[in-house]
Amino acid sequence: MKEIFSALFLICFFSQLSAQTIPNKKEKATEKETLEPQDTIGDVQLNNKAFGDTKDSKDKKANIQDYLIISHANDTTYVDTTLTIQKEYKFNYLRRDNFGLIPFSNLGQTYNSLTHNFQSTSLMPSFGARARHFNYMEIEDINYYRVPTPLTELFFKTAFEQGQLADSFFTVNTSPQFNFSIAYKGLRSLGKYQNILTSTGNFRFTTNYRTKNNRYSVRMHIVTQDLLNNENGGLDDTSVENFETGSKEFLDRSILEVNFENAENILKGKRFHLEHTYKIIRKKDSLSKNRLSLGHVISFEDKYYEYTQSGATFFGEAFKNAIKDRATLENFYNQIQLNYSNNIIGDLQFNITNNNYNYGYDKLVVLNGSTIINRLKGDIFSAGGKYHKQYKGFDLLGELGLNVSGDFDGNFIKGKASFKLNDDISAIASINHSSKAPNYNALLYQSDYINYNWQNNLNNTETEQLAFQLKSKKIANISADYSTISDYVYFKKDEASNQVQAFQNSNTINYLRVKVDKEIKVGKFALNNTLLYQNVKDKDSTLNVPEFTIRNTLYFSSHLFKKAMFLQTGVTLNYFTKYYMNAYNPLLAEFYVQTEREYGEFPRLDFFINAKIRQTRIYLKAEHFNSSLTGYDFYSAPNNPYRDFTIRFGVVWNFFL
């Protein structure tokens, strides 16, 4: 069905190609450039002239700046059809810059994290199976749109053996007040190693509406996702040795033996999310001082993670030979908001939230005379607020939340201040405190494998983070944060069973990160540099990251053929220092701590040629072309090699109808 849907979707879009009209040349958008700030929390200022709201609209042609993208947080940007080095970094499966992540060998598999961000504003435990969630689109990942004419975007990229990656998107405003969008990202890739086929799909539908008097506004999305991976447990020990020798007979990776070839896991979810606001007292003109609105957010998500294996192997003894583990979560979210704005006080929001959750399994487990329950369910009531104020050049933002009743304690407080010194330099400082219950799968887990059954009573993980950011094109973009983490929850192998279980570190972890981005341009040449330094003080070695992670891109840019084509070509180096890289457990779909062997210090060189012709961007890349020259010691996780040299092609095509 996914393949049929994708084909029909592409046919519909290509059938409209003959009606394509290219916008005028006012399209030099900077990456993620922000428009004018919102007048209240939840409002977006729009240029109605492009939508036929004035009599002279017939003579107005739509500009690229009129095609608006509105994030979950109401940050507004517009469609960017330029070709930049940032677009090269984002041309991947996740469609975002994946610096700090290293992918597994096949497209659509998981990623190992080289860095971590402990800033949190969540009051509820996460689902678990975090290795499956890199491509799982959360509420914060969904954008909304407002466009003067129908907009289509087609994304395509080749995969690894017998498959492809495609992302099709369409949005239209049927009136200045009503917009809807529909999109589907589908992937199928066989991979180079045995039993690592991936098949994923992300369907999104969004809509937003506001009345003509702008008193009532609503936005909604429906998302369904299924992320399937065949699992092989990585190379066995003999194949690891054969891989590292670089012998020609093992360059065909399909002949390397893996730990098992009879398992798969899948993460499936569907979500309905709606936000609407009614303005009781609205802004009538620039002299209005008081605004009052009532908001409501409702969200329902149903998801499950399932691991199946035709024969029990590798993970110890089992209750039965055919393994089928399924964990489910139903979460119903309701929030009432009261928003008040005043020219002197600023923007205030008070909210009350109810979370109804139901996580667990369909059976009880009796192990060693103890019964492991099958459900964690109940209601959490919480209260919170937000504050926003612009004062003497400073932009101040505060947010807090507290669980008032229910089985899970939790709270957070976040403060942020930004200041623009001049046209080039801006600074941001933030502070965050969070107390949150561990993920559901650390609290309760059931499996047909005997050693993967537990019910834990764990403390909340407490984090504090202080962060600073300096942005300057002339100097550099510099960010630094310092975090302290108490009662950190992690996975590692239990010494008795030699199988992975959840543990908690009772000591305090101190974690420092400093990141520097700087691009140096000389004529048509440029050198884009990203450096990440990390330092961890952890007595138990439960949080492991490389000390240095770098990315350097040397590239050339120029217009060709009388400016009919814009070309970018260059080489990118990725590198990180050796450290005790986390290992991957496919049964839990989690990474776990190992301290047996260090991995890293292998360079990854990519050569790319990118071109833009009108609204089409074409990408050609020779990935990891140095793989046979610098040694076969490249791994994404222990026993899971990184990708060999390969050539891949892709395209992004925008239609403005």
C-alpha cells in the first residue's frame, strides 16, 4: 500500500507540472530566516496582500517570502530554494543536520549519538525504544503552512540495494483563512549486510484556519508512522576479524556472518493533535494595551513497539521458542490555556494539563516467585505557565511546569534571554532545571526472553543546564552548555546474566559541551568548520562521548552557463576521537554502555557535486570514498560497521503552481 500511495502521489504532482509558474527572483532567503515577531503568544503576522485580501491583488505576483512555514512554536520562516552548504548537510534520511550522529550501514536504521542535550521541558516519561525514534515525528516536528499558490516539494534519494527514499509534500490555501497540507515519506532499502532490510513510512496531514476577524484560530495534524527494521544483532566475532583484515573476499559484505537472521522490530504510531484559540479581547490597533485569549490543546497518540523472532537465540533462555514482544502506549493529552498580553507587563500564559496514560503489556509475568505487573496507567494533572517580554533590546522568555497529582512526580523551569548587540552579533543565555521520571521501558519491561523482564522503582532523573550562545557571521557561532545530571538512567549488561538491563547511577554527572561553527570564504572557495568539544566527569563511566567531534567542508561555488545553473562541489571530513562507544541491543531498541573496547579516530571523507537549476536542486555524492585507504576499523556501534564507499544520487524539486 505504501508503494501504491507514493506512486499515485507522485503522478498527481507531476500532472501539475505543466501549470508551473516560477516566482520572481526575490528568493535569496537565508537559512531559517525569521520574519517579524508575533504580536502575542500563538499569533503570526502575515502579509494578506499575497492572498487576495486587497483590491490590487490581481496585479501582485507572489514572492518566495509569501510561502510561509510555521513551526509548532510559531516561529515563522519561508520556503528556501537556495543551494547552500547547510542544504547539503540536511540532504539525508532525517532531513536535518545530523552532526553529532553516526548512522548505521543501511538507510533507515538507527543512529549512534556522539553528543547529548539534557535540556528538558517534559513532565512525562518517554515511551522507550529510543533507537527507533530518530525518524519518529513528534508534535514539535510538524510544521504548518500559509501559501498564496499551491506548493509542491518532491524529495528523492537512492538507497542501499533494491530501494529508494522519497518524500512528497503538497500544500494549498483554499482561501486566505484556510490551509491544508499532505505529505508522505517512504523508504525501502535492502542494505549490504544480511537481514538489515528497512521499510518505513511517515504520513502527515495538517490544516490551519482563522476567521476573517482573526478572533478564532485553529490548527490540527494527523500523523501515522510505521518504522520496520530487520535485525541481525551485528557481525559475529569471527566476521568482525574478517571485516577488519580488509581481505578482498569479504568486501562482499553479504557473505559476512551475523549473530542471527530471523528477527525484526517495528515502531508504529498514530496521533491526532489539535490546538485552537479564541481571542476574548483582541488587538485592534497599535495603541491597544490589553489582549486576552483562551486556548485549548488536545492530543491523542497510540503507539506500539514490537520485536519478533522466529527462534529464540542470542538473548539467553526464553519462555517459548517463537518470540513476540509488544509494548503499547496510549496517551491522551488535554491542556487549557489562558493568555494575557499587556504592553507593559508582556505576554503571560497560565495552563492546566491532564495526561491520561496507559502503557504496558497484555499478560502478567511470574518470575522467581514474584509477579511483574503488566500495566502502568493513570492520570497526571499538572499546572504551568509561560512569560515573554521584550525590554530594552532584550527578549526574555520563561516557562515552568509542575505535576500536581498522579503517580509520576515531575517539574521543570526554563529561562531564556537574548540580546542583539548589532546587525552581526547576537547573544542568548538560558537556564533549565528538570525532574522527570525515567522512560517507561526502564520502569517496566516484559519479554519472552527470561532475563528481559523487570519492574523497577527508580528515582526521577534531575538535570540542571546552563547554556550560552553567540552568533556572528564575522566572528563565529559559539555555543556552550554545562549540565549536571543526578540519578541518570542507562542500560548495560548485567554481570550475572550477561544480558542488558536498566540501571541507575546514584552519583552526579558533570557534562560540558562547547561547539564552534565558522565559515571562511575566499572568492568562490569556502571552508566550513564545525568543532565540538565535550568533557564528562562520571565516576561510573555511564555517559560516554568522544572528546572531540569535527566536520570540515572545503567547497567551491559558482554560477555557470550564463547563470542558468548554480554549482557547489567539495569534500567533507567527519572525524571523532576514540571513546567507549555505546553498543546496540535490537531486542530493546536501545543503546547500552560498554567499556570493553574504544572506537573512533577513523576519518570519513565524502566528495559531493550539487547543482541548482531554477527550483531544482540536484545532489551527487561519493560517500566515504577513503574507506579502503584508511583501514577497516570504522564502526557505528560495536559489531556494526559503518558504510563502505558508495555513490548516491538525489534531487529536491519545488513547484509553485
